[in-house]
Amino acid sequence: MWLILLTRGARLWLVLGAVLIFAWIIAYDLDGLDRKGELALGVFAACLFLWTTEALPLMITSILALVSFPALGILETKDTFALFGHEVTFFILGVFILASPLQRSGLSTRIAVRVLDRFGHTPQRLLTAILTLAAGMSCIMSCHAVAAMFFPV
């Protein structure tokens, strides 16, 4: 985290940069987008800038994005937060909760070491082995669970 090395003034300049990016996006009339679309694109661009520079902690930037949609009138508060109550969101959350013990137990590391020992001689063979293993595991497991298992790999 290089942000620790920045002074408070430098962080303020980075946040100001995100605000300027937002203002620049919404200042131009983008064909095919209404005002709400331009505002949403501006929020996305500003958050993308803040996420990549880490001028603010990632969680604060994410909450800022979540709060800015109802604050700017892009979506109603109920509609904004309803998107997080979808059953798929909880399914993916559950998959990552179940994948956490797999990572802690070292199973995903053992799979990675075994694949590297067996197929890691060339990058092409390694990529083929990882993709084949993921495809094979996806036939018998949820795709989200496979992605969670291959996350540390």
C-alpha cells in the first residue's frame, strides 16, 4: 500500500482528481445516454480512479459509490439496495465463505503445487492444465465454487 507514503495533501489531491473526473464525464453531452446514465458513468469513473489509486480505502470508496446513486437521483434508495439482496449475491457470498476453509486447510495450495509439478514445465502446458482442471471441476461443482477454489492459484 503505497498510500501510506503519501502526505495528507497528496491524498486530498487524489480525491479532488476523482471529483474532477466525475465533473468532466458529466459535463459533456454523451450521445445515447440520458442524464442519469451520464451521472452513473461519472460515479463509475470516479470510483474506478479511487479504487486504482487507493486514495481512499477500498471499502469507503465502495460505500461512496453505493450511497451516491440515491444521493444523485440515479436510482431510488430502495432500488439501489434491492440489488444487493438478490439471491445470487448471497449464493456467491456463501460460496466464498465455504471456500475460505479450503484455502485455510491448504487444499487449494496443494492443488496448485500438484499442477505446477506435473504441468508447469512450459506456460502453455500450465495454462492448458489449469483451464482443463477448472472445466472438469465445473462439470461436477458450481462454477462459483471452482472460481473460489482457483482464487489463490
